[in-house]
Amino acid sequence: MIKRYLSFMAPIITFLLLLFAWELIVNFQNIPKYILPAPTDIFTSFLLNYSDLLRSTFITFRITFFAFMIASLLAIFIAILFSQSKIIELSLYPIAVIFQVTPVVAIAPLILIWVGLDNAEFAILILAVIVAFFPVLANTNLGIRSVEKNLSELFSLYEANRFQRLFKLQLPYALPFILTGMKTSIGLALIGSVVAEFVAGSGTSTGLAWRIIEAGNRLDVPKLFAALILLVVLGVILFLIMSLLEKILLKRWDIDKS
Amino acid sequence: MFKFNKIYKEYDAPILGPISLDIKKNSFVSILGSSGAGKSTLLRLASDLIKPTSGSIEYANNEKPNIGFVFQDPTLLPWRTVIDNVLLPAELTSKNKKLSKEKAYFWLSKVGLEGKENSLPNQLSGGQKMRVSIARAMFQDCSLLLMDEPFAALDEVSRNKLEDDLLDIWKKNELTVLFVTHSVTEAVYLAQRVLVMSSNPGKILDDVIITEKRLRDDGQQSSEFFSKINYLTNILKKEKSE
Ligand SMILES: Nc1ncnc2c1ncn2[C@@H]1O[C@H](COP(=O)(O)OP(=O)(O)OP(=O)(O)O)[C@@H](O)[C@H]1O
Ligand SMILES: [Mg+2]
């Protein structure tokens, strides 16, 4: 009981102490706000700009969420195609790898031109999907391939057809793998949407990345920090939600992933 | 029921063969042999899960029978409850579609898992998992039942009870049983015919007919029973020392 309480409280207390030290150092050393603002400055800036900042947070969240959902569904669908036909797998997998290894900043300008600069949000969505896609594909593919040979034999014995095999054996077996992929992918979707927005720059989108650029240009460092912190909080919350979902869904699963 | 015609099986090296066999309909055949002799491989061949490298298998009337298989491992789906695991054959195979849920419950209680129906496999012991697998095979209306050391993980009392249940089922139904075991006593007690396999590569070393049946309760076991057990034990010993 005490141990649990400690493991919960220790990081919070450490965090508060750090904030406190930060505040003290900035004030006693007279560090200017445009170099390093004190926590109170950041908080004040947040209160002054909260409607802007929260709207941007929501926009970034929306793009991240949709990119994540689209990437996951698409990746699972393609992994299913792979499992059904070796030829499809052999022909499509290299393309997926090419997308994976190409830095998103490098293809961003191209995508922006294709969808039009006034469609920046759509371009960002596409780029975030590209970034988030691969981990789910690779893990789902791995999960389906990892189905134990004797379970597969059992299904052969019962003369299961493709669909039964897919929905009653391969996908359930792959579920823990899929969720691992999705946990990585949701963080990547956030990174993708932020990076893409940086590249899209002066477009029509006004997510958190844009707030950061804008605040940076104006040397409004407290606001920059406020946006940055919101970004981190958003990332952590998304990850926690995925972890929770994984925990709930995998209660029944007891598969050795090694 | 089926015939093996000069079957050979190779993976990287020859594993099995040549094996020629004729398994009569409604017979009960036990298979003995040292570890690695190819007993599991023989059952897989008989169930058409793997193909022989050469030779052929002929099923009676050229029609693959409805096969029940108790694998050497429990082979359960970890995300399904015990009862849903037993019901799996009814979901998958059209031949088994009409099987009722009551029958699944019946078999679970028969193997002593009453009250465990809604547990998950990872909440069961090794022997309990094996019994789920046995219940699943019995739940099917199969005409060929292949069992790979099904009772090896059980205590003696449950084992004797299940052996007698199995004999009972076999007598009352149109059922052919191939039963792999490491226990000579079990093989002789259950079967009408005992096959002994040698290893490297697996062949049928001996084919022994058991005529007289022992009753478990009657203390007066026949001398045939003991002489067959001694005979088979000696063959296995000799094979091992060669
Ligand atoms: N898929 C496979 N690939 C390669 N070799 C295999 C394969 N399956 C079985 N073997 C080999 O075939 C031989 C016989 O295996 P099998 O499982 O049939 O033996 P067994 O008689 O059932 O042994 P046990 O009593 O230990 O269960 C072994 O030497 C094994 O290594
Ligand atoms: Mg075996």
C-alpha cells in the first residue's frame, strides 16, 4: 500500500521540486523571459492565450487521431491482404518499406503541392498517415505469421475456410501484436502531424506546431513553452489511452510474443 | 477404415517408412514406440494433415472420415473459454454443425471439468487443459479418433476412469481408435491390436493381437494379459539397446 502510494507520489513530488527550482533560478539570476521563462510566466501566458492554444491543441489532436485511425485500419487491411496472398505481399511490402524509410519532411513539399497549399490540413493528414502506418503493418504481419503451427493444424483438421481461419485464428492471435504496433503508431501520428505542419508552414492550418512557429518568430517564448507543454501532455494522454485500451483488450490473451 | 501403402516420410532426413498398414473399421489400435520413433508423425499422416513423401493412404470408400484428433499438446485457443474451445469444431466444420451445446457440457463434466466451463485455458493446469482437448475430440461425432498420448498428464485415478469411458464409447459407437501411448499396460488394456514402432526411420517392428480382455475390477487377471505385457516390454527394451 505504502509502496504503491510512493510510486505514485514520487514522480509528482520530484516534478514539483524541479518546477520550484526552475522558478527560483530564473528569478534570482534575472534570466530574461525570451531566453528561459519561469513556470509562472508560462502559466500566465497560457491563461492569456488559452483559447488560441486550446483550439490549436484540438486541431492537432483531430489530425493525429484521424491519421492514427486511418493508418491503423489501412495497415491492418493490407496485412490481411498479405496473409492471403504471397504475391501481394512480395509486391507491396517493398513499397511500404520505401515509405517508411523516406523522411516525412522530404516528401512533405510534394504532397503539399499535390493537394494544394490551401488544403494544408489534408496534406498534413496524409503525411501523418504515412508516418504512422508502418508499425501497425509490420506488427500485424508478424502477428499473423506467428500463429502457432499446432493451432493452424487444428484449423486444417476442422477444414476451416479462409475466412474462419482469418477471423477465428489469425486476427485474434495477432491482436496483441496489432496493439503494440498501434501504441507506437499513435505517438508517430502526433510527431507526423507536427512535423508536417512545420513544413506546411504558412498554410491554412493552425495546430500547435503553427503556434510554436508563430511564438518563436515573435520571441514570445512563454507562449512557445505553453504550446510545447500542451504538445507533450497531448502525446502522453494519447499513449496512456492506448495502453489502457491494450490492457482491457488483452485480459484474455496469453500468448508468448517472444 | 484406412490403409497405408508403403508410406515414406522425409523431412531433412528419412523419418518414417516403409509402413504398410491396414486399420480395420471399428478396431482399437494402440501404438507403442520410443520417443522420436515417429508416432505423432504417423497420426498426422493418417489424418491427412501432412502428406507422405511417397506411398499413399486409402480411406474406405475413398472418403475421408470425420476425424477427431487429440494432439500431444492441448492445442487450445487462449482467448476462448473452455466451453468455447470445445464448441470450436461445431463452428468450423459443416459436418459438426448440428452438435448441441449440451453435448459439449456433457463431455466437460465427463472429463471432470464441471464448473470450469467459463475459465480461460491459462487458468487451468496442464492436465486440465489436456482434458479440455479430450472433451473437444469426443464432442465431435467422429468415426476415426486419433489420440496422441492423451492421458499422459493425468493422475492414475482419472486416467483409469477415462480409459474405461473411452472403451465404453468405442463399444457403443461406430468408432475406430488409434491410440499412441508410452504405457505398455495401457496399450494392452485398451487395444485389440498393439503396434510397436522402431525408430530411425520409424517402422512397424511388431504387430500384436490382444484377444482376451482384462476387467479392471476383477483381481484375476488373465495370464495372457501379463504375458503380452512382458512380451511387448521386452521388444521395446531390445529395440532401445540396439
Ligand atoms: N516438421 C518437422 N520437421 C522436421 N522434422 C520433424 C518434423 N516433425 C517431426 N520431425 C522429426 O520426426 C521424428 C519423429 O517425430 P514424432 O513427433 O513423430 O515422434 P514421436 O514418436 O511422436 O515422439 P514422442 O514420443 O516424443 O512424441 C523426430 O525425429 C522429429 O525430429
Ligand atoms: Mg509424439
